[in-house]
Amino acid sequence: MAKPLQKERDNRSAEKKDLTFHPYTITPESAYTSILLLEFILPHVEHSELNIRRFALKALAQLCQLPRGPEQVLANPQNLRTIAFMLVKIEDVFVLEFASLVLSELTREPLGCEQLVSANILSSLFSRMKNSLDPDVQKNCLQFSWPSLLALMQSKFLAIQHAALRTVDQLICRYKDEVVQKTFRASTGVLDLCDILESYEFRDVHTMVLGVLRNYVETEENAAHLYQSGCILRLLAYLEMALPAMKPHCLAALFETGTDLVFCHQLLSSNVELLADAAMGVANMTKLLPAAVRMSDTNIIEALCAILNDDAAIWFYIRMNSIRALAELCRIIPKAAFSLVEPKTFAALRNINKKFKDNPIEAQRLAVQCYINLQNYHVSTKAMLNADFMQELLNIMTRIDINLKIMTSTVLTGLMTEDGAKDLMVGNRLARYVVGAWEPALEAIFRHHPSAKFAYRDKCEEVSATLKQRAQLLAEFVCEQMSGVDQERDCSMPTVNLHLADLMNDLNSRVIGLGWVRAGGAVERALLYKVLADRVGLPCALRRRGGAHAWCEVAVPEQDPDEKDIEDNYPAGLLRRNYVVDLMLRPGRLLPRGSHEARLICGPTCVPRYTARTLPEVCKCQPST
């Protein structure tokens, strides 16, 4: 009996090895040699002899199937362009077959897709795929890689992202090409597009992505695929957090799918599990006017009010989204407003505040918002002019929620312009005692809008203290943003100029957003202070003189001891620029205008005022001390 090792040796010796050299076949064993011969093969693909060109292309196609083959070919972008233009210009069937095979292998790599897109021969590929008599040519032209192309949509380079998205858009717009449409549906294309939308990093291409989705859903089959993939709900979620400029594009994409009508149908169905999504969808789709018009032609108002009347439906978020949809529909669609004030539907809306103890405060506010929106039309306004409705508004005014009081005040103010409304108020006994409910509403107005206090003499001291505190805190915040905590950044003029120059270079723009600046001088700090002061309701003026000299002045209502004849009824006349904000020396100080310390901030009075697009005049006098 032979030993195991001896038997293994005998078997190996009995094997027949093929030692024959095949000049027309490249095997993995000869891959390293083939890569070395790449510089010899590539020049021959453009040889004048047709047979040499055929052999070179075939060898190159085999080389591209090896592990490092595509990497070597794509190292020089001109190689792919040469093959691509041969596919466009040459009619020899063998050249077409081998050239298309080379491209199909190269485009399995993202870099190959990028270079093919830049070659701009996609239309020629489609032409070859459609008209060539050789099935191999058709197959090779079709075998671009969706995964590789889709991966380029998330490239860190914006130009590559744009090129990839344009290419995908051109492909999916070929609605009659069943092969392209079928392969895209089988890929992760729509999911990848939604991934881009959900990434703030790719916000610069969100408009293009929404355009691609809008074009994709032009056919019913593609729209159905968008539903089945779960992308509709992702688009609705994106709509909630999207930038305002993006929302019209997102709504347009949803409108093309007929999403609004689908949601309307779901509201009328008996499937309770779909009500939350349907209510949210209708509430969002009402923001697009064409969708709101199309939905108002259905019995959407009755369906939404029926949901409000259903005590079994949860408030968050089925019934809440239903009120949101009602508020938006009656704001922009007269037909919807007229339907809402019908007795049955209006009763469902009014029950929210009549039974306020059972309903959340958010629902009560939205119901009052519906009342405000209904006043956009004469017919719906007339429907609210009755004693019962006025009594409801007065009852709301007696509740403790400040925002609800303010909104109800808006409704009453609008109704008071109508004939007969004053008689309804005078004849109501509760109206005489509800005046006390206005005090909390006024306090809320004062808290959110300090300038409103200027109309009340006894509020001037309170305004002065509040404005001074805000001005000082804002100055400290601005300086912290522009110089760091405890002045840790050098903010001298040379350093600031160098910092701004670096930003211009990095952003490739001469326009720099204030948010980018981390080391700021007097101009940068004053600009940021002015912008933020306007946002927080702080009366502020931006002053500037020649060059980079700027400062801010705030207005605080205070009595000037030199002015004696000021009527008590006009405290707003006391509002003037009377304090200079120190943003450079000791940030946070408020310096009286005209004082010695204020002059150090403002500079010499002889310096001319700053004029845009003109060089500053040079002051030759001695600086003030």
C-alpha cells in the first residue's frame, strides 16, 4: 500500500501541464508582464493598420480584466478619451466590439465613470447600443456600472457631483428606453438621492437632486417605485427640515407623483395606520398652490373635519396635522374657506376651543389660526359674525395662555371692521369684564417687542435698563466671536488683513460671510454687532469713517437734562443715538457720545465719512486725544 505522501507525488507527476505559449491570450500568470507592456499596447490602438488596431484593442480589453489593469489605464485620462472617440468615429465591427468592451471594463471604476462623463459621448453610446447590428457592441455599450456612477454623486468634489447628477438625469429621462429604466429601478439610485438630501454636507446639490427626482417620476411605473422604496416619506421628512429655498423644489417633485391625491384617498380610507402619514402629507402638500387647488376639488375639507370629530383619533399627530392642513387650505383657497364655514364642518373646528379642557393647547392655537385665515374672504368672515361665535372668542380671551390671547385679539380686530360687529360686542356682558385679560397680552407684546414700550411713559426706565443690558451682552458676544475668549487671537490690522485674504483664497470669492471671520477688526466687529442688534430688536446705528474705521451707536430713551420742554405723551421722542459701543478696547462698555473715551473709539472728527468705491482721504491733522 502506497504511503499518502508518495501517492500525492505520483498524482502531481501524472498531471499534464499546458506549456504552450498563446500569443493572443493574456492570463493572470502573465498580468505583471502585460502591465509592463501597456506602454507598448496603447500606442498601437491608433495604428494605421486595421488588424494591428484590432489586436491592440483586444489585448487592452483583456488587460482591463486583470486586477490592476483598469488602474493603470485610467492613470492617464487621455487613454479613455482615445478609446471613447474611436467608438464614436470608427465603423469597423471588431474595433467597435473591442473598444466598447474596454469602456465597459473601465467604467466599473468610479474614476472611469468620471472620465467617461467628461468625454461627453453618452449620446453616441446610446446610438451604438440602439443601432449596432452586433449584439456584443450593444451589450458592451449598455454595461456601464450604475453603482460606480451613483457613487460619484457623493464625491467630495462639487464638479464631479454636478457631472454625475447631470448624467443620471440624462439617463433617466430616456423614458422609452426600458433597459435603462429597469436597471435604474433595480439599483439603489433613488435611495442614494435621498441620502444626499438628508446630508447637510451636500446641501449645494440639493436643488439638482430634487430636479432628478422630479424628472424620474414622470412615468407611472417610476412614481410607483418611489412609493415602494419609501422615498415619499423621506421627502416629506426632508420638507420639514429643508432650507426655505429648497421647499418649492421638493414640493414640485412630490406633486409630480400625484402624492397629494394619494394622501387624500388615504384620509378617506378605513386604514387607521395610514392616517398619521396621510394627515402629515396633506398638511405639507398644501404649501404648494397647485397641490392645494387640486386637493380642494375633492371632499378633503369634510374628510379633515371628520378626523377632528373622531375622538378615537390621537391628537399627535393625526388630528394636529389635520388642523394644519385646514389652516393652510382656507388661507389660500377660497373654495376651501367656504366649505369650512359650512355648519357641520365649522362645528368640528369650533369644538376644539369649546371643549378646550379635553384638547391640547397647540390644537386650540391652530383652530384660532384657522379663524384668522378665514378672514381673508368676505363670505367666510360674514359666517363668523354672530353672537355665538363672538361669545366663543371672548371665552378664549379669559384663558391664561398669552399666545392664544394675542391670536384671538387678531380675530376680534379683524371682525371689528365689519358692520354689526361692534353691536355684538356692546351687547355682550362678558366683553365689559374681559378687558383685564388684555394685560397679559400686552405684557407678552412688550417682552417680545421692546419698542412697543415707548408708547407708555412709565415704561421708559424699564426700557432703558433692558436695552443697556442687551447692548453690553451683545458687545461681549461679538468680541468673543471675533477674537476668542480673553483676546486669545491677534486682531491687529495686519493679522486681520491676512486672515481675510486667506478666507478669500479658500472660498475663491471676494465676498466673505461674517460667519467665517474669526479675527476681526473694527469694521468686522461693528458689522456683526449691527446685524445681530437688528435681529434682537436693539436700536442700533452703524457709523463709519474713512478706511477701516467703524463703530456702533445704540439708542436708549433717557431724559436730556438740557431739554426741558418735552411732552410726557411722547416718550418715543427721547429715543436717540446716545451711547457708543466699545468693541475694541474694553468690549461691553457703553460710552456717552461726545465723551473723551467715546472719541477714542470714533476717532478724529475731521476724518471724512466713508464713501463706497472711493479711496479714503488721508487726514493730515493731529489725532484727537
